[in-house]
Amino acid sequence: MATSKSAEKCTATVAIFSGRPDPSWDLRRSLLHRLESIWKRLSPAAGLPPVAPALGYRGCVVKRGPRAVWEAFGGVVVRGKERRADPRREFERAVLNSAPKGVLPEEVLRMFEEKTPVSSIPERHPGN
């Protein structure tokens, strides 16, 4: 018997486009459990979160029901008022790697390939 909690839809959205809808897809429950596990391992983040550029990749959002939302960008994951440091960007990688084939541009996926060290992932700042 399904409960309202077990039937909650979980979706991921990647903020990347300007002028057209950003790609979204449903997440499997197993990935949601993995994201919870990653979240629990992360330490509190110090300082302000990174500023996303006006254009290009601006992070990902995971929604689970109307109130449970995670936002990840630039090595920081935010849920509600809590911010946690993710210097290896494991949370972002897990979300992006769950996208169905063809949903995300290849250049975004290449930025987050497991073999790519975080220090070599180009950071874009407003005005660049």
C-alpha cells in the first residue's frame, strides 16, 4: 500500500539554459538514499556560497515533495538554511550522472567526469 510519502515525486533540475526550460528528470529512490547519505557525511560550510554565473551551468536542484529541496553548486550543498561543504562535488556529480542519456549537454557531463580533478573544473564568475 502506497503512502503519500512513498509516492512523493523526486526530481532533479539542472540550471543551464537561458530562454528555454532547464532539463529535469525523475530520480530513483535508490539515488535519493545515496544523496541523503552524501549529505549526512558533509561538514558544515563556512562563509558565503559561491556565486553562480549569469549564463552557463548554475548548479542543480533536487526536489522531494513541496518542501524538501537541495541546491548544489560549486562545492556547496544547501538544504533549507543549512549549507554543507562538498569540495569533491560528489553530490553534484551523483545528480548529473543520473540524467538520462541526451538530456544534458556533453560539455556539462565532461566537467564532472569522475577522473577530472575539481581544481581543473572551470569556475565561471559573473562578468567572464
